[in-house]
Amino acid sequence: MPSSSARRRPKALVARGARLAGHLLVAAVCLEVAARVDDRLTYGAPFWARYDADRLRAHDADGLVRNVPGAQFEKWRINALGFRGDEIPVAKPAGRVRIACLGTSETFGLYEREGGEWPARLEALLRASHPGAEAFNASVVGLQRHTRQPYIDRYVLPLRPDVLVLYFNVLQDATYRPPASADGRGGAAARSGPPASASLLDGLPASRALPKIRRVVTSAIPNSLWNRVRTWRLSRTVSRYERTMLGDRLPMDVLPTEVVTGFERHLREIVLAQRERGVVPVLATYPTLGTAANRHLHHLEFLSEREYQFEVSDLGLIDAAAELNDAVRRAARELTVPLVDVDAALPKTSAYFADYVHYKDAGAELVAAQVLAALERAGVIADPSAMTAGRSGAVR
């Protein structure tokens, strides 16, 4: 017969395990409470409600994505009209030239310091040199080709902008698919990717402690080691997307001609739509970090972008940017629209790019300066009415 000590041993192990689990649970709860208190003190965040970047955006009754008026998350603040930045009146002051800047995350702002995104920098430059003009950030993360004009009509035009800077993410358009439904709702995602899998945790409040712990841990890991970890993870993710979503197809090295012509047709439609509404359209090329010459230096950045654009290869990313930016230049030239050739002006180095498409402060500063210079050369800051269809020249 087993001894009494032998019989007690499993019970002791169970008791120790229960105590350890209890200690871990208490520690997790304390960390979560501390994280929520920190968010409350630092950002004024709600204690119980979900608090992440998703609270900045929502879909309206017609399925259009827009910024939520008055929403806040960390450094990002949405004003009462649903735009990032300071409050602006709906009624445009008499004699004021109003400039709207439309794009997605690279224009909305991501890595820059607070107030450092390029539309905010453009507004600061205008206050200093052109007090009769103002700019506001009309960008929304997740805006897609088929929702651009409806969004402009519903949320931007009521502010009566004189000029609309169209700063389109051409890589997003490289893999664009029109919505499945005829009314334009519920279509393909702006950035391609596999469908999200359901989880038993869906609907539960997200942990606020885990992201903070992750940041602390990653900051303690040497960059070289962390970059190897990220490269390994992203390589597995991109490979999985290719297997599950592309099947026997290989990622594209060259963008199909019909994609380029479709994008150029969209540009023409949206330019003409602004002119019909009495707004001066300004087209901008879209700079990306990658080139054939620096591809070996930025393998991680290429992989990071391909997590969203896995339908194109590294070479395909380079080709897509080149072909679609050329389409922007052609449309500007043939439609006599002012052009801000940011792609040609922004050096393709990590001094300006935080990742493959988003900017550091230096990059955002240069973009703002390029936009201002193009507006000055086109003469639209002083007199937008001078830029009528057929009389204006493309600005390079």
C-alpha cells in the first residue's frame, strides 16, 4: 500500500499549482488595472470601455468609413467635424482659401510626433507665409476607390474647400477589387489580406497591459535580434497568405496593364468630379521606400508591406509604384491639373521613412513643403478661380 506521504504528494502539487495560478491571476489583474490607470492619467482614456485605434473610425449608415467626431486615442484626436487636427468652422471665413488634404494612413499620420503629420505641417506653413489660406486633414484610414467620391461629397464638400489635394496610396490601388454588391457596400478590403478568423475571445475587452508589456520587452531586445524575429514572423505570415489566398498563382512581379488603365480611369473620373463641384483638384504621386537599388537593405520593410500586399512580390511593389505614379503624372499632364511629384522629391532612405510607406518627421516635413511649393506655383493659394479647366498647367 502506498504510504500516506505518497498519497499526499499529488494533493500538494495540485494545491501549489492552484496557488501559482491564483498569484498569476492576481498579477495579471494588477497589471491590467495599472495599464488602464496609466491610460486614464496620460490620455484621459475611459477606464472600462475598449480603448484602441479602432475607436477613431466607424461606418455610417451607408457603409462609408469616416473618423468618429470627437474620438481620441493616444496622440490622435478627431475634431467635432470628423477630421484629425484642430477644430475648424463649417462656414469658411470670407476671403479664405481652404485646402483639403485627402489620403489614408500616410496622410492621416502614424509615426510622426503629435501634430507632425504633413497636412498639419502644411497648415503651419500656410499660417506663416499665406495667412489667407488654411489646410485641414480630410484623410481616413481605410478609404477605398469606390468610397472616395461619396466620402468627399458627404463629409468634405460641406466645408466648401477651394482646393482638394488627392494623395492616393497607389499600392492600395494595385490590388484593388471592386465591391461585390452593386451599391458599393461591403466590398473588398482596401488592403488585401485573408479573412480574419473567429475567436472565442471576440467581443471581450482587449487587454491594455499586453501592448505595453510588448513594447517594454521589444525595447529591451537588441535591434538586430528583434529584426530577425520580425523577419521570421513576417516571412511565415506572407508565405501562409500566398498559400491560402493565391493557390497556384505566384505573386506578381509586373502589374497587369488593365490595373494601370483602371487606376488612370479612376483618376480622370475623380478629377473631373471635383471640377464639376467647383473644387480645384491637385494630384500627388505616392513615394515608397523600396527601389531596385535598395531592395537588399530593406528586406524587413518589403516583408512588412507584403503582409498587406501579398499579391505582389518585392519586384511587384517596385513596379506598381513606378507604373501607377506614372499614371498620376499622365493624368495631371493631360487634364492640366497641378501635380505634386512627391515620389521624385522624397529620398528613398530610412531617414525619411518609418516603414515602407509611412513617414518619419523629416519625411512629413518634406511632403508638406512640396505640397506648398506646388500650390504656390499653380497660383491657387491666392486665387483658386484662376485654375479653370483647360487653362491651367500641370505643376511638377
